[in-house]
Amino acid sequence: MTASHHNRRTLLKAGLTGAGAVAGGLLLPGTATATTTGTAAATTTGTATADPVPLLRRDRPVLTHGVQSGDVTTGSGIVWSRADRPSRLIVEVSRDPSFRRARRVRGPVMSPETGGTGKVRVAGLLPGTEVHYRVTAESLDGRTCSEAVTGRFATAPIGRSDVRLLWSGDVAGQNWGINPERGGMTIYRAMADRRPDLFLHCGDTVYADAPLTETVALPGGRVWRNIVTPEKSKVAETLDEYRGQFAYNLLDDNLKRFTANVPAYVQWDDHEVVNNWYPGEILNDRPEYTEKRVDVLAARAFQAFHEWHPIDRRQAVDGRVYRNFRHGSRAEVFVLDMRTYKDANTADQTKPGRILGDRQARWLVDALDRSTATWKIVQADLPIGLTVPDGKGIEGVANGLPGAPGGRETELAWVLREIARRRVRNVVWLTADVHYTAAHHYSPDRASFTDFDPFWEFVSGPLNAGAFGPNTLDPTFGPEAVFVHAPPAANTSPADGFQHFGEVNIDGRSGALTVDLRDATGASLWSKTLQPQR
């Protein structure tokens, strides 16, 4: 099914139904009435929908934001959806897309307490198997159910299977939202066409601190036209406003097609809460915020983040975000949280700092050491060697100073030293955050800190946001920018290119790992094949 187009009145109705509808006298949290000054794209589920979803059916529930899957293992995967009223999530799974032989899984009640969202881990599946799933919302009295929405995912294999995964980050930032005149977030269409096994979302899944306007002036007299919802017209502070950030992105048909067909491992970074945040921060310099305590905002954002993504909170260490997943004998993914445990963004780099926190740093080293996978893929929400300032302080790991590690670099130096001491081989870092794409090779031969093994870090983004860069490389760990694709000016719009995603292909037979850095059309800008070390 191709995406149809609606006029503005139709979009307003779709926004009322898609992002929240009246249920039992209550308006579900995360509601959004979409408006745009241009022609609007459809807000149905595109190729993921078994039948067209009616705009408003008061006699039965409606699934409003498509389906998602994630946190897949060898025998299970999480399935997610959202309903417009209190109802029960029902998932049917089958190896046959016709669902002639399907197993029914009864999920939780989707209610205002979860912003209308629900998810269930579907277990008892075979390794390395394509699974088709069909989701409905069943009324609480059991008499009616919604139209079905379908999706698919593959469980993780066990042996030496080929692996294809994509990664990127940064969605709807810097006032660049869903532009229906340009087909919406078309990079998701290009990524879906690559038919990956997995998607690693490296954070900034939303921009809760970056309101949208209906129009943005572009060079040459052009105009960018955003769909705008009430929640996206101001900074998010309440739980419902944070929920509305995630609801907004799923108004895009390209994204819904992608989430219906590609399972994800998702992490967060700063813009899910507020730019460059750290625990304990007080926003005295941000007049647009009435709630100044970042810890209060982060708790609300954290709840919305977990509600709107197919993440199994029980699988995450200490219920947060960092966790790991095996994908056959060739790959294991280690998802980091470089936000929740960091210290303040200070200018003082003379003292050791935190970016992972002691518990997570030890977990990472121990988990990498235990892994028997050929490639250990670290999914990081911040780059290692790029200097990212925050006023007079430092936002990321690198402090921009020559010489021995200082500040948060000391913690990373410990991680690199430990995995070298334990002879952990074939560790590759993937990240986004800085809104351009690059390949960085780190070597002790070029470094001031030399007690580590050489490794690669690959950066790719944004998905749909302003393009920036390149950032300055810090010399502490000896990075070399082997490839960079960045815009000529800061905050270049998606209309002018410089949107990126990365692709990793691992050959099951040889174990060779090939990285491609791709643009928004899917074209490869740079490629590198790495042979595994023994």
C-alpha cells in the first residue's frame, strides 16, 4: 500500500485519532492534534496495516501508532502498540504471513496509566526464525476488537549466520520535523529497503527540548513545512508532554513502516529530557522551563521513553537502559547509558570523572570479557574522541586537552586498559549524536594514553534533524578521522542532505565485518571491511 495524501481537515481528524482519542470520558495521555500549512501525509500504518484503520470508530478500539518490535533474543521478542482507549493488547504470532497457524498471546491492558501503550514479550519461538505478528486491541468487555496491524521480526540466530544491522540517531531536532511536502522522514524508507536484521537507535529518539514551528525559511526562498502538534509546540515538562514527543514521530508513515518490519535495540541520550543534561542539574538559565529540576524532568521522560519503545525494562541492568544481546556466534551488542550516571558538565578536568558510572563500567568490561561472539559491538550514545562542549564545561567524554586522561576520559581509559589486559578482541564502537557521519581509528601509536589496543569508532546521523560538524578530535586516545561527511554550514536542513545512517554486515562464514556509511537515499559514501583478530 502506498501512502495516500490528505487535506488539512483530514489530517486534523487523523491527529485526533492517531495521537489520542476520547476513551470513557478520558483523553489518553500523549494526545496530539496535528497541523500543517502544507499537504499532509497519511497517518495510517502504510504497508504494516492488514486493513485500513478507520479514522474514528466509537464502537471499538483503534490502534493509533502502528506496531514496533525490539529486544529480540534467540527465542523471543517484544511487540508494542498503542490504543485510543482502555483495551487489551492481543498479539498473534505465526511463521506464516497468512496466519493460518497462529498462536495467540494475551498482553496487558493499554490504559491512561501507560499513555495508552502496551507491550508483551512473545516467547517460545525458534532461533533464527522469521516471525509474523498481528496486533489487535480488544475491548475490556471482550466484545469488540480493533482492526489488525501486522509486523515482522526475526529471532536471533545461534550459529555462524550472516548479520546485517543499521544504526543512527537524532530524530526531529533543530526545528526539522515531519515535512509531508517532502514525503516525511524518507530516510526510514531507505533503511527499510536495506532489509536489516536489527536497528540500533543510538539516542536522541526525540527532541523534547526543541519545539517546532509550522514553517522554517530555507536558503533561496524555499520553505520547510512541519506538521506540528500541541506537545511539539513547547518544551516538554509534564509526563503527557514527554509522551507527545514519541507520539509525534510515529505520525510519519516511513517510520511506522520501518518499525513494523525491523526490530530495534533502543537507548536514550540527552534530548529525550533536555539538551546536555546531567543528574542534579538545575535549569536556572532556561526561562522556558517552569520545572527547573532536571531530575524531575528526567523521571518523567524516562517513563515515557520506556512506555513508547519495545524495551524490556526487566532485562536492563538495574531497570535502566544498559543491557546486552547476543545475535548468533558472530555478534553481540552492548547497549550503553552514558547519560544517567554521568557527573556534572564541568570545566574542571583535573579530577577523574564519570560517564558510565562505576557499576556500568565494570558491567561493560566483564560482559565484553565473557562474550564469545566474534564481534563485540558497543552501542554508545556519545562518541569517544570528539570534543562536545557545554558552555564552559564538557558534555561528552573527550575534554579537548592534550596529555594524560582527565575528567571523564579517566573512566574510559580504565575500560580500554581492562579489555586490552583481558585480551578482548574485535570491539567496535557505534554512535551518533554529533549529526554527521565519520570513521575514526584509535591507536596507541598516536595517543598520549597508550595502554589499549587499536579499535574503530563509527559515527552516523542524523536521521531527521539539523546537520552539523565536524567536531574537533581529542588526541588522548590517538584518533584519526579516516572519513568525514559533514555539511558546509551548521544546522543544514534535511532538504539539503547530510542525513546519514550506518550499516554493518558480518559474513557468517568468514567473520569479516563490513561497515558502510550511507546517506539518506541509502547510497554508500564510504566502506571498510575488518577481518577478525584471533
